[in-house]
Amino acid sequence: MKYDFCIIGAGLAGLSLAKELSSLSNTKILVIDPLGIGKGASGSPIGLANPATGRYATKSWKAEESLNLLEENLEKVSSFSTEKIFSKSGIVRPAMDSKIAKRMKENVETSDWSDGSCKWLSEKELHNNFPDLFCIDGGVWVPSGMTVAIPKYLDALASYLKVSGVDFIEGINFDLRKSNNAWFLDLKSTNEIEANHIVITAGIKSTRYDFWKDLPLHPVKGQVAVFKTEQKFPYRSAISALGYFAGIDPYTFVAGSTYEHKFANEETDRKGLAYIEDRMLRVMPHMEGKYKLIQQWAGVRASTPDRKPFAGDHPHIEGCSILAGLGSKGLLYSSLLAKEFAHYLLEGTAISPEVSLNRFN
């Protein structure tokens, strides 16, 4: 089989790019992943699309545009899932000390947020709306933030793509080689695959390919925990403070995440769970003794020196591109980056300098 584009990696970046390429052109596209759809860092049970990021709720790059495009994609593929895949839950960010509160308030008041999309709540206002949450001096309310069941979203997106004519190969290892002006994927159990252009969207595993081994990617392990409660989880909105906490259903919620820069393996462990629980109970002390663990999950994200993703072509190898480094903002940025990169691949339009691979040259 011969393809115009072969996308290696079936996480948020890879599937979002496949969606944009297929909607903008009649090119033949293959998505391949030896692990399967959403089995890497994109497999976290729940993710927050949070445009007020970092310790001080800094407005993210192209925040409104990123959220709007993500919501469009979520709405478009929702019919391909029998379950609810996202909620326009809003996100509350209680300040954990007075220094953080001051900086967060300044960021909200000085950033060019569109009307009502992000606002400061006094301590009284925050406690009136979110009883029992710990806070000092108030916090940030982001009504535009969303909670997304990422595995369900990716499954629905893959189903949408298959109907749209995108081919998939999952769970099969392959060898990659280039000959003349084409790429070849040698699979043990099927015929050879030929592609004019490959795009690596494999996160931290992108550096396993020799031609991308010098990428400025740093692995960060993240663990999350899924808890069950006897009484309903008290908040419909997601919480972002010392991690994040968001409901899956009325009696189940996710708590995370660790940020482990040094780790011996990629598995879950008791140390990660203890870290998550300690921070959770600092934010929600009233939850002590009211939950039980039902699942842990771990994944390794790919971070960059400036904590922004990158997209671009290999400087020396024709027909070879990459979209990676989304880190903890994969959900927020995936739709916007995919659309911009798809236009670049098909039409040669410029990539925004903030996310261009060229900034590391």
C-alpha cells in the first residue's frame, strides 16, 4: 500500500493531525502505532483543557483559539461514542498562599482575557461557590475550561477518522527505512507500506528514531489516581491546585498528577500515590477518609526547554517532519497545532515562531 502521509503515533497529536490533513485534502493517510490508540502519554483517564496554566494561572499561548478548536473537534466526534467524552465544567484555581494569590490576581487582571472567560474570585466568593476548598485570599475561575475523558475522545476520534477514509495499523511493530524519495515500513505480518512523507508524533519516543535523537525533549513521568466515593463528589467543576481533581461520574474522580523528572521505570508506585493523596487533601481536606483507590495510571510526557511544543521538518532529511513536545498541554494545544501544521504540510504556510522547531536550531 502507498500513502501520501504516514503518521507515526496515535495519541492526541497524531490523531488531531490526521483529522486536519484528511479534512483539508484528498491525500491518502495512514496512522500507525505499535502500542495502539492513546496508549502512551495521551492515555490519562481525564485531562483538563486549562488556558490559565502554571503556578500563577498565566494565560497560555493562543488560549481562546486553542479552546475553540478543541471544542469543535470534541463536538464533531461525540456522536462516535456511546459515552460522554467531555464536559464544559469550568476550572477553579484556589490560591494556596498569599504570594500565589497576588500573582494570580495580577495575571487575571493584566491579561487580555475575553469577557467572562477568566476572572478573579475573592475568598468569600470562592467559598460561596466551592464550599470546603482550601484557599488563601481567593482564586481564579475559568468558566471556559473543559474536562475531557481522553481515552474516550481518542477512540471516538479514531472512529471518525476511519469513516473519513484514514487507515490505521495498531499493535504491530515495524522497521522504518528510506530509499530514494520514499519511506518504507516493513511489517512482519503484512505487506510493505510505502509513504511519501512521514510525520513523527510519538511524544518522548520520537527520540528513538536515530534521525530525531538530538531533539530537545525531556521525559517527565506523570501518575494519576482514580478514586471512588460513597457520597457524590462535591464539585461539578474541575479543580486545579497542587495538581488537578475532576469527576468522571458523580461517584468517581481523578486526582493527579506527579511531575517526576527522575524515575527508574514507567510504572505506577506507592510513592506517586502518596504524593497525589497528600496534595489532594491539602486542597480538599474534607475528603479525608471518604474515598478509595480503584485505579492508578502512569505515562511519560515530553517536555521542552521553554515548555512549548514544536512542529517542523527535519533539517537534512526530505519528507520527514515532527510534531512533539506538547507536555502537559497536549489536550489544550493538540487541535490548534494540528491545524496549523497541516496547512504548513499541504500549503507551505508559516508555522508560528513560538512553536516552530527552527527556534532550537
